[in-house]
Amino acid sequence: MTNAHRHKSGSQPWLHQKGTEIQPFGTVRQLPIGLSYEARMYACQRLNHLLADTQMLYALYKKHHWLMRGATFHQLHLLLDQHASAQLAVVDALAERVQSLGGVAVGDPRHAAEITSVPRPPDGVEEVPAMLSRLLEAHETILVNARDAAHRLAELGDDGSNDLLVSEVIRGGEAQAWFLAEHLVETPLVRLLPDAEPEAAPIRA
Ligand SMILES: [Fe+2]
């Protein structure tokens, strides 16, 4: 036995392995879950689109969490991170739903970027209201697609996907949009009424 053979038959990992693609993107395997091939194909296509959009929303939340500025920096910095974490959980749920239907989930962010409907932000920093508006618009894009997909998937008998879209993508997204939108209401932290004199204790000499 050569040294090379002895080496490989021991506990040495087989490194740098190359393989062929065993399931192309856009196909579904047959799984015994009582849903037709057509329903599972359609569901995977819609869910993958929403998965790509949600990956972009997650990334936008992290970007804006980092780039936030201004008097409410700390509050928004924390809020956007909280929303990002919730969106990451939605990403995982959507991807695993695609897998449970026999499909192939969009995994690579470069692939997600190719199929998303969420516009790319500038690489630099936008003004705070523009950052918040951008997040709201991404939410709305996802909500419109998710509602349409939820209706169609229910019609095809895919109640599991419908439930995921309604309870996590739609309800969660609507709640996050509400929290964001409240930050775009112009309410100064301090404002005097036009005729009011500021009340102050007299200064004693
Ligand atoms: Fe952070």
C-alpha cells in the first residue's frame, strides 16, 4: 500500500470535491404530500420570488441599521435591527417551505438579487426619511405580491403556503410597516403653542 492510499483510507477528509448539480433550480421533486406537481411548481415559483424580495428587505434593514443617523439614532438603530431579525426568520420559513414542496430555495444573495422586485439602493447614505421610505416601499412590494400569491395558492389547495404567507409574511410585514410609518409623521419632540409663554420659575437673586 502506498503512503497516499494509507493516508486516504484513514480519517483524512476528502477535500476539494467537485460534483454535478443534482437538482436544477426551478424544478420540483415528487414528495408524498398530496399536492399536484403543478401546484407545487407554481408555489415554489411564487415563494422563491418572495424569498428573494425578503432577502433584499433583510439586507436593507441591516444597511439602514448601520447607516442610521440623527437625534433618534439609537431608537431607530435598535428598531431596524429588530425588524431585520424578524425578516431573517421569514427568509428561513419561506426557504424551508420551498424545500418541503420539493423545490430548490433561492440561497445565494447574487441569485436573489437577479430575481427580486425590490430596487437596489445607492451604495452610499440617503437622508433618514428616504431610508425609511425605501423600507416602506419594499414592504409594500412584498405585501402586494404575498396577498396575490396567498389567494392563488389557496385556490390550488396549498393551504400550508397560504398560511405561511398570511400569518408571517403579510401580518408581520404590515406590523413592521406601521412601526416605520409612524417615524415619518412630523411631530417635533418639543413645540411651544404660538401664544404660550414658557413657564419658568422666577430666578431669585
Ligand atoms: Fe448591529
